[in-house]
Amino acid sequence: MTQRAEGAAIRFDATLSAIGSSTVVRLPETASKDLPSRGQVAVRGTINGVAFQTVLEPDGSSGHWMKVDDTLRRAAGISAGDSAALDIVVTKDWPEPSVPEDLATALEAAPQKIQNLWSEITPMARWEWVRWVNATRSPDTRRRRVEVSIAKMTGGKRRPCCFNLSACTDPDLSRNGRLIKPLDT
């Protein structure tokens, strides 16, 4: 497996798929193999010439995928079933994650020590906390994960532990840690 250094472009064509209400692009195996990790990877790039920055998610099968939100999809003039040209570059500059409301509320209510820790950890670490909290459908489990996150940070933990970083953890898009196969493939 040859992995590309930061800044080396990976170019490929891929077909967008619908999984539930989400539009996703599954990277071809050859493109995923060029990435430096089987887990999340921060990238910047273009899809049909439209720029984006995101974090590629693991598919649980040694590959990667990315969600194509409505704004990017419309700007690129594509939808599920369409093929798109992608150019991606691995970057060390991780975008900030979208912190879910329950975790954000807990962080705001936490002691200053926890708020400082959250600010000091890397965006990559913040992605891992968000990913761990989001990786369940159960409201009770989610509530416990938010509580455990704050407790672990109180103890100085900078990252969650004990979950498979190469699994697909989006409960709406995965089963048993693997990205669901779209119906249109």
C-alpha cells in the first residue's frame, strides 16, 4: 500500500448514492488505499470543480466515504446516481466538527477546566468525541455518553477510548460498523 503525503492529490470518479435521506460518495478502493489511515482523514478538495473541506469517514471495510450535503450537491450540480470527478488532498488542518446540541450544552455547563481542555485539544480529538457521542440511536446511551465524556475530560482524558476508529459509526448509515450498501449500486 502506498500512502500519499500531505499535499499529494488523489483523483477519482465516483457515483453518488442515497442512503436514507443522506447523499454519500464511497471512495474507490484505490483512492482509500492511498490515505494515511483506515480511520477518519481530513481532506480538502473539489467535487466537479466545487471546493470543499471535510473529514472522510471509515466505511468499516478498510475504505472511506463522505457525506455530500445539499449545499455542496447543488453547487456541484449532482445528485444520487450521478458520477462526479473528485480531487482530494490529505491535510493536517482538520475542520471543526459540528458539535451536537446535547454535548455543546454539557460543555457549556461544565467547569472552566473542561471548557479549557475542549479548547486546547485538537480538532481531530474533538471529532472523535463527537463521533463517539453520535454513534448510537439510543437516547439513554447517548445521554450516558455525554455524561461520560464530561467525566473523562474531568479526569484529563483528551480523547474517548474503547471504540473502533475504523468502523462506520453513523447509526443512520451503518449496520454492525459497516456503511450500508446503497440500494442504487
